[in-house]
Amino acid sequence: MNKLADELFRGDTLMLFGEELIKDGYIDESHLARALEYQKQNKCMLGQALIDLGILEEKQIVDFYGKKHFGTSGNKLVRDNIITSKQLADALDYQRVNGGRLGDILTNLGYADINTIKNFYSDYNSSSGKSMKIGEIFLAQGLITNKQLAEAISFQEKSGGQLGEILVYLKYIKEDTLYRVLATQMNVGRTGSTINLFDSKRLPYEIAFKYKTVIINTDKNIHTLAVMKILDDNALTEIKIYLNKSLEQVLVSARELESYWQKIYFNEDVEESVYKLFNDQPGNSAFITISKWQKIVGSIVIIVLFFCVFVDYSQTMIFVNIILQIIYALFTMLKMYILWRGVRNRDHLKYTEEQIDNIDERNLPVYTILVPVYKEAAIIKYMVERLDSINYPKYKLDIRILLEEDDYETITALKKLHLPNYYTLLIIPDTQPKTKPKACNYGLINARGKYVVIYDAEDIPDRDQLKKVYLAFKELPEDYVCIQAKLNYFNSKQNLLTRWFTQEYSSWFNILLLGIMTMDVPIPLGGTSNHFKYNFLRDIGAWDPFNVTEDADLGVRLYKKNYHTAVLDSYTLEEANSNVGNWIRQRSRWIKGYMQTWLVHMRNPISLYRELGMRGFIGYQSMILGTPLLPLLNPFLWLTFVIWIILNPPVIEHAFPNALYYIAFVQLFVGNLVFIYSNILGVYMIARDDEIKGIIYIPYSVIYAGLLLPIYWIFMSIAAYKALFQLFYKPFYWEKTNHGLTDQTNIQPINIKRE
């Protein structure tokens, strides 16, 4: 370690260091005696002993060290007759209040020529020890031990990252101390005691966002810019176009800048998160759910149908029945085809334990995790534990908890946890629409990650999922911008409803989705555990805040732009709805979102056909239209069947003449059998795979619930009609899904065996 540290903190010089502190008025003799005794007992540095005993703060140690061992540049400026003592005092007073670098303050106050100051600091820095490495500086200040520095360096050698950030993560130094020393090392200033955001001039939103900077103070001569990274001359030149004063940069942490940003650009962030997609791509926004021509066409169809019924009821019913039978036949055949392809194609991305372990963590990028949370105080502790269990360098995580402004209970619960600095709590303004996609848009604005994933509060992601996605993006072509992890439920056995829900997800994510992937059609994404490239999200306009099934809509827009999605063999476990009312609220929102998505992209069917092509257009209709259409139609056909069995009325006999009756009868049983079989097969394949891997989280017993699936479909139809009603009266209303309805709330991530 460097000579300065050895001289300052060797055992035979501790008294000299203490006497220097006494001489400068930092401590008295009794303080020194206590600190020396504490240092002897705990085998720590004297500076750390003074901090632990509450005698001095870290900032005071840093200030003392700077004065004694880097020299006081201000005093030297006076000795060299560059400035007067009075000018130095004025500049230091200004610095204490406003922050900033002493040299810049002196030039901006007109006390010294800029070239003189540059030449002075060039000579001063080369001879004052400021070329020391950051770890050596902390060691010399007595804020860390040799052992702690060695541990941090070991972390850095294994996983990369900045040494200072690692020391903060290990809780060996505080974030403020890191940035104060970094500012000194980089020859820039830090913030002062006064932050005057609202009386200072504001940069244009686009410029502030481009350079990640805000103005935190303005006086008659200087604008003070808060930055995370020092801006170069080109950036400063562009910024100066909008300002009429000199600029002074001060170094701040990401959390500090985020705090300033939210206060200054509150209205702009709300505008960005709510209206960006509508302003840039009105044709892709659900802000206007049903267009004028769609209302006209819909009205004409209804009028014509009623007219035909009035003129010739029997022929009209036959015609309508034929159309329905064709629709059901097509959907049944499509389901069978997708099922066949999904069983044959197991081409999802898989990574072995060896591949995960061989990742060079130094190359891992910063990863943003967006966690929208509302009314989840009861499970917030478990949520944080699960996020912290993710196998990824913590100082390369940007976890952004998105909280609604009126959710005081959850906000309070999170603040009590005193989360580490890789967490950011963002309070989403209480504005309309109050939806998950709006919250995600708000959280994305200042996200720092190369990749972005959404997890819900109750999610239990595979610990290695982020690393698997990293490998997937490395392996896939550039036009793959989304990796969809598989979803399933950790409380599958709780009751009959959770068994049905588990069957549905097992079939979708383990068979049908894999089949769809081979067909080159739009893919409705899952609402969680979809991993994106950050730049793609920004370019495409992120999520539609007015669409309550934003994942399905984003999948369509992704396909429109010729981007692709891949499926990753990595599970995130969720909580299956165990309450029928709660399930209907959730499902009605999903179905309403599919209705919105279909209406939005079908405003111009010809244009959509050209964008998607024939294959994509057919796939779009089957995936997006079919999801709400079938549960809306089912009750009419079920009711018709029951009435026919019980009463056998002539009116139904007329609607099902000859061959049409037998076709409908076959479809009733074959179609239902196909849908039941697909759910049962999905669960069987997962249970079988679990048995092979030696883990059980979805047992074979869940299969038997498939025999009662028609009851589940009745619930689905109830949800569909609720969705249809809300489409006209509450199109943007987000039905809150309640979580924590299982005694398995505190379940921890399952150690899913890597393939």
C-alpha cells in the first residue's frame, strides 16, 4: 500500500495523527484517549474508531485529510499572491452554501483569471498526491482497513464495477463519502448546504435528459449543474446555448440526481409517462379506444342484423349459426395445430449450470428491474428478500420500486426497510390513468440498465434468470429485443381455482407459446418476467398507459417493427388467484385489454395487413380477437344446448337444420376435448419434467381438475362480459388484483435445477 498511508496509520505514528487532530480543534485529549483504546480493542484504524465512537463524522475525517495531506489549495493560492485572504474566505463561504470547485468559484466570482487557475491546479495536483487510487485514499483516511480493501478488490476482480460502488455495497463507506472523495479526486465540486431547485433556471427537458443533469443552484454569476459523470466541452457548449451565465459542475450520486430530477421535472415526467406514445404514435395508442369509423361500422352491423331477423328470422339464425360454427372450427383446428407444433418444438433457450458459472461477471451490464407495487404492504418484506436473492452483482442492479402516491401504507413499509443504494423508490404521481404501464413508463425515464425486466410484487424469479437472459441476448441476433421467461404458480394446490389457473398457464407457457414461436406471428407477451433491451423500449414508445393489458399490445407493436421475441426456459412463480371475485377482476382486466388492443390496431385493417403480412394478420386475429371473442360467444351456445336438451323448441331446430346440427354437436365435444386436453397436457409435461429434475412445485394431482374445466370457462365468460361493459364505461380502469391470499406468502425462490 502507498507510503502516505503507511506513514499516517502505522502504530508508531497514531499519536502524531491524533495530536494533529487536537491541534486543529477536531478533538480533545479525552477523545483521543478513548479512540486509541477502542482502536486497540477492535484492531481498526484510528479514523474509523473516531467515527464509530461518534466523536467525528466521516466528512470531518475527509476534510482533515484533505487539508493535511493534499494541502489546502486555497491557502497556497493566498501564499502565491493569486488571491487575497478575503477573497478566499468569500469563495469558501460560497462553496459551503452552493457547493462546487474552489478554482471555478474563484474565476466565476472574478477573483482570478481562468488561465492562472488552470495553471495553478495543474501544478498543484501533480504534486499533491491526487493521483492516488480511490482505495488508497480511503485507506489513508482511516475509513477502511487493508482487509476491507482487499475484499472489495476481490469483488471487483470477479465481477467488475467501480471500487467505490463496491465499498458502498459492502457498507464499508457511505455513499456521500464516496462522492466527496471522487469529487476531490476528479478535481470537481460537491453539493453545498443549499439546494435551490425552484428559484434556479431550468434546462429544457430534452437537454437535461440527454446529458443527465439538472441545475440545482443559480446566482448572479453561476449556474451549478449536478452531474453523475463530468460533462465534456461539447456537452457544456450545447448546454450554454440555453443559459446566460457560467457553469459549475458538481458531482452527485444517481439517487441524489433522481431526487432533484423528480422535483424539477415532475410535470414533464408525467407528460412523458402518459402521453408520449399518443403524441408520437397516435395510431398505436388506446387513448381513443374506439374510433369513429369503428363505431359507425359496428352500428351498421347491428342494424343490419336486427333488420335481417325482422325480415326472415329463420334464415338469419341459420346464417349466424354457420358463421359461429366456422369460427369455432377454425379456432379448434388452430389450437390443435399450435398444440402439435408446441409438443414437437422444445426449442426454448436453455443454459446449463456450467454455462452460468462460466460467465465473466466483469462483462455483465447494469440491469434495471421495474417492480410496480400498489397496496402490497403485507408482502413487501418477502418481495425484497426475493429480489435480493437474485444471482447478479448487486452493485450492477438498478431496482426501481414503483409506488403510487396514495399508497401510504406500502410506502411507509418500504422506507422502514432502509434499502441499499441499488434500490430506488419512485413515487408515481396520482394522475389518470392509474395503471401499471403508466408506472412502468415513469420508472423507465431515468433507468440505468442496458436491459430492463418487470417483476410483480409477488413474483419469485429463478435466481439465475438475469444471467440466462444475458447469455440469450449475446447468442441471439440483434433484432431479438425481448426474452420472455416462463410463468407458473407456487400455490397451485391451494384450491380448485388455483389448479385451473395453473393448468392454463402450464399449457400456455410450456406448449402453446413454443408452438406460436415457430409460426412467425405476433406474440402476446406475459405481464411479468419479459426482459427488454432498454434502447428498444425507448425507441418504440415503451408501454401504452391507456391499455390495461399492455403486454399484449407491446407484443403486437414489437412484431410490427420486425423485431423478435424468444422464450427462455427459466421460471418465475407467481401467486395464483384463489378467490373467485378477485380472479374475475383480474381476468376482466386482461380481456378488456385484449379488446382494446384489437380495436387499436384494427383502426385501419388494410394498413395492418400490409404491416403484418397474411400470416401475421391471421395470427393477430386468432390471438388478440379470439381471446375475448370465445368467452363472449360461449354462453349463447351453452344456453342453446341446454334449452334444446330440456325443451326441444322448434326455433332451435330451425337454426340447426340437418348437417349443421351434427357439425355443431361434434364441435361441442371435440372442441371442448381439445381445449381440456391442452391444459391437462401442459401440467403433465411440467410435472414430468419436475420429477426428472428432482424438484416438485406442480404435482401430478393438479391434472384431475381439468375434468371440471367447463366451470372455469363459465367464470371466464362472466369476466368477459364485465370487460365488455367496462370497455365502454371504464376503458382505462385498472382492476386491482389482491395478493397475499395464500399461506405461502413467505415462500422463497425455489432452487430450480439448471438444465
